[in-house]
Amino acid sequence: MRTFTLTPLAEGAAGLARRVPCSAGAPSPGSAAQLARFARDALIEEARLTPKPALVDARGSGAHNDLDLATMLRSAHALEPTFEALARASCGAAPGTALRTDLARIGRAGEAAMMRATQGSNAHRGAIWIVGLLVAGAAIVHTPHASHGAYAHAAHICATAATIARFDDLFARPTQSHGERVRQRFKVGGARGEAQDGFPHVVRVGLPALHAARAQGCDEAHARVDALLAIMASLDDTCVLHRAGLAGREAAQAGARRVRDAGGVATQAGRAAFDALERALLALNASPGGAADLLAATLFIDRLLQHRMGGRTASWNN
């Protein structure tokens, strides 16, 4: 029988971003540092969650030959100053071209820091964009409305981050990254579309699945794996499409649905379906890295809701 684990967070390490005073009414500098810690922790928790299908976890490298858990953890710690800088740049700001351009500059510096920490392996390029935008949105939407429940606050953060994502980066250069080529070839939205659409796989899929699994009595590790599978079941994952094309997408989506239909990973039938899903993805050398980034984003928002909403997180449908 598989053991599903959540290991404690490793403490430590990253230096602080440049201190920039927040404007009146915006979060304190300490709040920016806290958002960065939540983002770092979300990346660590996603990486350490075990088992995940064909992804880096405590068992090994999955479908990757240039990543392992230690590398993922170094990357997460190296990105903490980037997340703090993103939060500080967004304090008191309004979504617009100037903010989008500033965040992109910080993100590019963060990508360089990640590459130094991993000796050139792409551990978290997608997460810098996905989680970084949510950090910016959370820095702007820093106080829940008194009448809002957890869902409304999460949706507001995601909508604010989406507004930022729709503006142009004035210094962007044309790119032919793997993700961009997949977007063009398969006519899918990718990480850019996910952000510009308001992060539907976070607010409509990942968070509800996570909270539903907890409500059903699943332990935290099972609940998080179930949230990952819910995301995989409908996501046009550009990482999977890049590695294995439409066959990979079908294997990932259909396999994730079979695990969920069998009752999730907490059931014997669900574990068997999970193992079959992993075998299929490994045979195709397909890693659902886009879904992993969105799970990290889900965990970031979940942690933020627990901090900001307290007991009101139970009223998820409000």
C-alpha cells in the first residue's frame, strides 16, 4: 500500500528583498514578507507531496531527468526574495501597464536566481508567473470585505491578478519557449490563458476539491493529491502536451478522472487507478508540470485564506 506523506517544511535561507515602503492603506512591509513566505511554502509543500503522478516527489524524479526534490527545494527558497519583491511592487498599486512591466522585470530576475540555484534546470518558471501574479493580487486585495466569505475573497484576488496579466509588458521580447510553441500548435491557453481568465483551475477546481476532500475526512496529503487530480482532469497542461502531445493529454485527463471516479486516492480502487495513471504518464515521458504549478497556487491561496479569514474558511460557498 502506498503511503501519502506531507513532510515538515524546511526552514531557512533566502535573503530579504529590497525594502520599499508601501503606500498609505496598503499592507505593511511585514505583510509583503509574509506573502513571500506563503508562496515559498506553497512551492515546498507541492514538491514534497508524495506520491504525485510522474512528478518530482520524495520517491524520485518522476518523468524528469534534470530535477529532483533537493533541486526543487533549492529553487523554492531562492524564489522567496522574488515573491517579496513582487508583493512590495504591488503594495498600493493599481493594475496597469506600469505595474505589469515592473512585475515582469522582477520575474525575469527571479528566473535567473532560480536557474543559478538549480544549475540551469527549470524547476519553477511557470510558478514564478502563476504564483507570482497571485502574490501581486493578494498584495493589492489585502483586506477581506466584511461580508465576503472565503470564496469571494479568493475570487477577488484571482480577478485582480488576472487584470494585471491582461496588460502588456513594455519590455517583453518575442519568445519561442516550449509553452508558447505548445499554445500555438494546440490552440490552448497555457499559463498565460489561465492567468488572464482569472485562474479558474485554482478558484473553481483546485480549492473546491481540496476543501471537499477535507470535509469528507481525508487527511491533508490525500486531500492535496485529490486537488491535483481534479486540476489534471480538465487542464490542457502544456507540459504534458510538449512532452507527449494529444495522447499525453488524454492519458493525463482520463487517468485523473478514473482516480476520482474510483473515490480518490484514499480508497483502494483509487490507489490502483492512480498507479495506472502514473505508469501511463511515465511510459509517455509526460509530466503534468502545469497542474503542479496550479496546485502550488491553490495551496498558496488556501494558506492565505486560513490566515485572513480564520474560521470563515469553513463557509467556502459564501
